[in-house]
Amino acid sequence: MQTAFYLVLLAVIGLLALQVAAAKRCRGRVLQLAARLRDTPPTRDIDIALPPLVADFARRAGADPGRPMRAASFNQTAELRLKPGGRFHRIEAWQVVSLGRAGFVWDARQPLGPLTRLRVLDAFVGGEGLLEARLLGTIPVARASGAEIDLGEAYRYLAELPWMPDAILGNPDLTWRVTGPDTAEVRMTTRDGIARVTFGFDAQGDIVAMEARDRPARDPDGTTRRYDWRGRFSDYREIGGRRLPGFGEVGYVYPSGYEAYFRGRISDYRLAP
């Protein structure tokens, strides 16, 4: 009986050791990608070229075109649906975004007690997208890259601009145009095509909705398809010196209708000049 107990104990200790080693390797890779983002050019003053609806939103959030910024980072507590119709899983994530050029690194983990059940890396660095998932933080279960992934990650960068008011005022890669009394489109040209996202503003001038047509998406069977994409933002408040939406949700419009796959809150917002 004692022998069996010690064997189980040793197995648990071994699994924990593998988790710690894998976590260090993954974290090292994430930090390398994040360092590349922090080495990109800072924001520039492009305020004069922006529609008033857009510029007013960014300035009210606290962005200052006279103070160049390179990157922002924040934490997320969120729920993630891994496949259409599946259940939501609680995750914790850390994200870094570049502000003067398009780029982000998202490091998410699904905790299982002291272990990590699933770890997801989603990144867009140097114009290249990467999406990978590892079971128990070590076993690769999914990996995607290539032109469609590159373009899809460019869409994600645009969709999350409400969390990057400094990029709105200072990223020259972005082109804005007003499309209605309370809507504006932002577009970005990439080597794999043009990414376009339209934002909806409420009566107070806050961005509360996002939509895009034909965003590349990865289905559970590994095929890449294009779906219309929607999101919403709410709970605007002061976070780390910026007035930001505390909550965000995003999902695809499948043939059966809209279905959210991510909903989460951000905290610990930090800016790097």
C-alpha cells in the first residue's frame, strides 16, 4: 500500500516538474516575442488626420499624441469557448500590444489546480500570425500559421483598439473613415490583404460595438473559413491611467447565427514609452 502511495506521489511530483519546466520554456518564448513588440517604433502624432468621432474617443480615454508610447500590457480574466456549441472554460491571460505598429502577444492558460490544463499562444509579430495550443502546457494539440492566420490576427489587432487608445492616435498603419453618424471603419493593409473593422459608438462617444466581414477563422477540424465577426465593449472606467472598456466580448456569425467564443475583463493596464 505504501509502495503504491509513493509511486503515485513520485508521478505527481514528476508531472509538476514537467509543468514547471514547460511553463518556463513557454514563458521564455512569450517574453521574446513581447520584447520584439517593445522594440517597435513609438506612436506618432497623427491626430490631425483622424475623424473627430475617433480622435475624441481616444483623447477622452487619456491618450496624448505628444507623449509617444511603444507598448501596453494588461491581464485578463475571461471565458473561452474552444469550439462552436462547446462550453466556456475559465482562463487567465496576459497580453502585450505594440502601439506605434500593429502587433500583439496573448498568453492564456486554463488552470487545473496547481497545473495548467491548456495553454494558448496567440500572436501577431512582424506581420506574422501564430496560434498554438498545448495540453498540460507541454503536448501540442493545435498549431496554425500562414497567410490566412496572418490576416486574421491583423483583424484581431484592429478589433481590440478600444483597449489601445494611444494606437488610435498614433499608429500610422491605421486608416480611418466615418461610415455613418455613429460608426467608423478602420483598415490596415497587410502583405496578405486588407483587414477592416467597423466600430459603433454610443451617444456618449464610447465604442460599444465591433463588426467585420469575412474574417479568416480556424474551424475545429483545422480548415480555415471566413465568417462575419462581431463584438461588444462595456463597463468603461479608469484602468492604469486610461479610460478603457473593462469588459469585451467577441464571436462569429455562423450559419446557425451569432455565437460568442470569448468574453473577459481586463486589469493591470500598463504603458511603456
